[in-house]
Amino acid sequence: MTNTGNAATGHVSPQTLRRVIVAASIGNFVEWFDFAVYGFLATTIAQQFFPSGDASVALLKTFAVFAVAFAFRPLGGIFFGMLGDRIGRKRTLAITILLMAGATTLIGLLPTYAAIGVMAPLLLSLIRCAQGFSAGGEYAGACAYLMEHAPSDKRAWYGSFIPVSTFSAFAAAAVVAYALEASLSAEAMGSWGWRLPFLIAAPLGLVGLYLRWRLDETPAFQAVAEEHAVAHSPLKDTLRNHGAAICCLGAFVSLTALSFYMFTTYFATYLQVAGGLSRAAALLVSLIALIFAAAICPLAGLYSDRVGRRMTVASACLLLMVAVYPSFLMASSGSFVASIIGVMLLAVGAVLCGVVTAALLSETFPTRTRYTASAITYNMAYTLFGGTAPLVATWLISTTGSNLSPAFYLIAVAVLALLGGLALPETSRISLHDITTPEKGAAVRAPA
């Protein structure tokens, strides 16, 4: 296994950092590849598992299952967060990637409604719940694992590769979905084509497990373990000491979740329903925007390390408030070029939110309870605002009759996020290697 560095000082070699980035990112890639495929193939999945005379009703049911999976993310976040704070980040992340890859593979093997009737959507819902449970421990754990290796003055830049893997996963899913749509007939797509993207998860999961198992535990967690200061009740400690921080950070992460799913998952459907684009054209627009988003993530990380977290929070919120209305307006125009510009406008704000969130999840909480507290914060916000984003957007349009109504919803959440984010202290240069005092249950941050 690779030596990650000195646990006491937290110094990590550049070679180890590169391995850590790959190991942390690949599990995140598997997680979001599945969620992206589900969103991009929503109309096909609706036909296979929710046959109905009304296409809108079938689509709503498909997105409802998408949202139900998120209900299990907080439970997974609590379970795996507590596990990660007690046995370490490395072993916990090995479990999450196995569970996620296995559940995703099962979707690719699942019989449809035509084969087993009502059991098909029920089994789909159960597997999606298992995915949501495992995903609850993945993102926050991957961020903690990477951040606890990274130097304090470049944490957002190193951490930006987690969002890079997220957007790359969506881009890869868009490529696969677009290729299937372009090369297969509607009959072949409905019969077996939709299964292929889900089956890719099996080999990816095994590769991710191998890479993660070869690395050691993080220096920060090793230091806590050597001091015999590992939290025995991380959930209790989290709720007792970090409730205010969870609420403030959760308010900002709500915007991260909503803008992320509006931009990545829902827009492929919005471009078809509101803009009148073909499914293939909508997927191509999403692909271009996703590649753009992945490319600018490191730039967003450099920006955040330079100006600080609070300024990045303010920039992201204000940018989304200004850009979301013209973004939806152009996306509903029916023009291919205008749609690309519109989605890119939304992408910039979503990227800023995602990059600074990856850093804040680890910087806001001490090592003893970092995994638990960050997983609770992240998953509660994503459950309430991320998983419901496609469902709420579809409902708003059908209720108000306006294709632009989701834009006003995002603006309202951005105001809430700005208030919560600016209530947090500046954390861009603090050390993540705490000086723990287990007899008092407290932790003091060492200077960077």
C-alpha cells in the first residue's frame, strides 16, 4: 500500500495526492454515472416500468422514484458517516462503492413491467433506495478523504476534481445515452439498449475498489486514532456541537443541489418538453455543457482558494440569481445554439457552488465528526432540494403553465443559500489536522 505521509504533520507527497484524487473520484464517478443515466433515459424508463396512457403521468412517476431514492440518502449518510468516523474513511468508502456498483448492475438486469407486472416498478424502487443509501456515504466521504490529504492553501483546487468526476460522469452518461439513441431503433432501445449503461457499473466498481484498497488511511484520521480520540458517538457529538453549522451550510448546499440537478438531470428533459428539441439533440446540448462544466471546475477551485470561501459563496449565489432566468428562456426557445448558451450560463453558477461545497463540507467540521456531520448536511440538502428538483420543476410547469417557473424557484433558494453561506466563518486557510481533547469532547484547529 502507498504511504500517505506523516500523520502528525499531514504532509503528503504529490504522487500520493494524485493517487488519492483518482481513488476518491472513481467511486464518485460510478455514483453519479448511474444517477445521470437514470435522468437521461427517464422517458425510456417511464415506458418500460410505468406504462400509462398519459406520458406526463408516467414521467412524473419515474421522477418520483428518482426522488424516493434520495429519501434514503440521509439514512446512508448517518450510517456511513458514523462508520467512517469510527473505523476510518478508506474502509468505509470501499463498502459504499461495492454497494453502489452492485445495485446499479441489478437495474440493468431488472425485468420490465411487461414481464412481471407491478413487481417491476416495486423492485426498481427498492434498488434505487439501496443506491440512495450507499450514495449517502459516498460524496461526503470522498471529499473528506481528499481534503484530509490536500495542503491547506490549495484545498479547493484539489477538491475541485471531485466535482470534475461528477460532471465527467454525467458527460459520459450523456455520451452513452446519445450513442444509444443515435444507433438503436426505438424498439431495440426499449427492449435491451437502455440496460447497457447500468451494466457498465460492475467493472468500474471493481476498479474503484482496487484503487481505494491500495491507499492508506488519511493523515488527519490517523492522527486522531493515534491520540485515541476517535469519537465513540459521532452522531451524538455532531448534533450536540454542530447543529448551527449544519443548518447554515445546509442552506447553501441546498442551492448546490438544486442548481446541480436542474443543470444536469432535468435540463435534458426540459429541452425536449419546453424547447421542442429531439431527445438526441437535447442530450447533445447537455453533453457540451457538461464537458464545459468539468473543464472549468479547477478554475473555480483556484478562484475559491484565492478569494476565500465566503466570497465564492456570494459569487455563486448572485451569479445564479442573475443567470437563471435568461438560461431557462434560451433553453425553451427551441434553438440549438441558444440552448447551449443557456445551459452554460447555469453551469457556471452550479460549478462554483459544487466546488466550494466540496471544500466547506470538510472545513466546517472537526476530524472526529467530519464524516458524520458533512454527510448529514450534504444528504439532507440533496434530499430536500436535489432529488426533488426534476419532480418540482415538472409540477411547477404543469401547475402554472409557465415553462419559466422553475427559474423563480431557483432564485428563491439562492436567496436562502446566500444568507446561510455568509453566516459561516471563513475557512479557506485553516488546518484540518485538529488538536483533539477527547476528555472534553472538543477540538481546536491548528493554524495552517
